[in-house]
Amino acid sequence: MPIVPIVIGYYPAPVWRSHVAITISSPLYAADDQQGTDKQTAQALTKALAASLLQGLIE
């Protein structure tokens, strides 16, 4: 099952009537980050998700 990173950015801040930008990134698959153990796989997938979310904030 894919994990789809979605970033929601509020500009200038998350207050009433702020502008909203939504970024939907490419899906991530656990099979792409398969490691030796389930824990290592979860850590690799979490790292990939964090990187994708941060990239979405930059865009």
C-alpha cells in the first residue's frame, strides 16, 4: 500500500483567512525501503517520509 506525503502550508501563518498551499508528493512504498528487520524498514521508511515532507515545504 502506498504512503502519499501531503504537505499543507499556511501563509503567512495558520490563522483565519491565511493562504493555503497543498503539496502532494510521489507515493512511497515500504518495499522500496526494505531492510533486514521490520524495525530497520520502519526507520528507513520514516526517514524517506520526513525527507519528502521537508522537500514539499520547500516547493
